[in-house]
Amino acid sequence: MNRYKNLLFFALLCFSQFLLAVKPQPLRFNSSGTFKIVQFTDTHLGFDRPNSVETIITMRSVLDAEKPDLVIFTGDNVTYTPVIQGLNMLVEPVASRHIPYIMVFGNHDSEPKMGISRRDLGKLISQLPGYYDQQTVKNISGVTNYVLEIKSQKDTKTGALLYCLDSNDYDTIAGKRGYAGVAADQVEWYRTASKKYTENNQNQPIPALMFFHIPLIEYASITDTSHCYTGSYLEHPCPAYINTGLFAAMVKSGDVMGCFVGHDHNNDYIFNYFGIALGYGHFTGSKNTYTGMDNGARIIVLQEGKREFTTWVRLSTGPAKNVIHYPEGLPFIFKPQD
């Protein structure tokens, strides 16, 4: 185990300077008109934790099978010290394959035991080899707030948007401590950004996806006995403590097709709520934390020029499972009025 980690760390350091020197190229739909995203979530990596090797093996397997255009880590990424060694270990499978990647934080990433503030952790990840460094949104809650533009395969037109948000960690409201979730000022930032993109696109909403860690209260709108979801519903959702209006803003803005989170390790279900696909990623970590499922990842493929996407779950071995095509593959629970 120690030999593996030492070789891994040395290999990453050898080419990190080269990767850091490369200016990130614009994200772009490929020649087939598609853009593929791998969502790794809840890796809970620890550099000195033997179980973490299983996580790395799974990530390598998924990346080799799917060959994505972008990787998004949706929180609870490295949850044991030492932090920098853990982060380098985590991103090596992605960076060594020259795949752009980005991170948002979960509730465990900057807990007191980690010995680093959320703000400093944000600076640290932006310096990781191969990180798709974007200008984080300033003067709003959280640290990892981005909007990524996916350009057309042939020109500079923006064909899709990826909103990546920091869902923060904990909050105390009316004397009760719970999960914080996306804050009201972040919702207002999204609403303003979405409106601007729409106005600049001849008043047509640009197809968008949203990624963060802690699920919205709307994820608990169904139960495990409902017949409207696809995937695994093996634990009751643990959403943000209060509703800050993000889902309503998405519905009214009309751009977001799907929202993907982590946090609940035993869920990877997806359902259609008011026309928006609310989905979990698939737990990527190992037995460093609680889990009742084999680890893997969620895959999402966008289609250029269309308000649609295809998504499935990929494990370390075996075929893709729970393949869903949005919108026709997900029945509405509530359909907006025409």
C-alpha cells in the first residue's frame, strides 16, 4: 500500500508542472454533437486509508470505459488528513488522462478535523494539476460556485451551461442544527445569470444542468414506494434544512433540465419533478464511510442543440445500468401547465 501511494504521488508530481502550464481549452461538444460528463461523488478519500485504493480503482475503470469530456466531483471529496496528499491521490486518475475536471464541496470537506478553511481549500483545489480552473463567483455564500459554458463544436456559440454550486455545510435555524444547502444569495446569483444568458440567446433559455452536494427538499417529494423513479432509493433523503427557493427559480427560469447531487450514499434514483430531472449521482467512495451499494459513478451525455440528455450508472465492472433518456424516459409527477 505504501509503495503504491509513493509511486502515485511521485508520478503526479513529475507531470504536474506540465499540466499546470497548459491553459484550459474551452469545453466543447465533440464532432458527434455530444458532451459526456462523469459525476464522481462522496469519494471520502483518505491518503492513509487502505480502502481508498478501491475508490481509485473504480475511478480508473469508469474513466477508461466512458472516456468523458469532463469530470465533476460533487462533494465530500477528501475527508481525512493529510489534505494535499489526499487531493493529489484523488485527481491522479483524471489528470493523468488529461480530462478536465472541477469540484464542488460537500458538508465534510472542510470540517474542523480537516484543519483547513473552506476558502483556503478552494484556493488549494484551483492549483491541482489539470484542474479546469474557473473564476469562482465572488461575494456570495460558499466557495465552489461556477457556471461552465459548453461551446458548439463548430463556433463560439454557447450550446449548454453547467451550474456548479457550493451547497455549504451546516446551519442552525430556530435552535436546530441541520444541513445548510444552497443559500438565498446563490439562488439570486443563478437567477440573474440565467436571465442574462437567456437574453443574450434571443430570449431562448440555454439548456443547462446543475450540480451540487446536498439535495434539495424537493428530493423528498417521493418515497421508496413511489412508482415514478428509476434507480435505487435505499435511504430517506437528507436534504437542506430549509427551502431557499432554488428549485422554484430553476422552474421559472426554464433552462435547467436536470439537477444532480450526492450526500445520501445509498441513493442513485432520478425522477421528473415539474419538468426537471432530480437525480443523485452514484456513490464513488469505499468503506471509509457508510455504504450499502457497490461504488461507481453517474454518466450524463448532452446533445448539442437539443433540450435532452441521456444518463446511466457505471460500476467498476458490468454494463451500464438504469439508462434513462430525458425527457421522454422520465414521466412527470407534476406537469407544468401549457
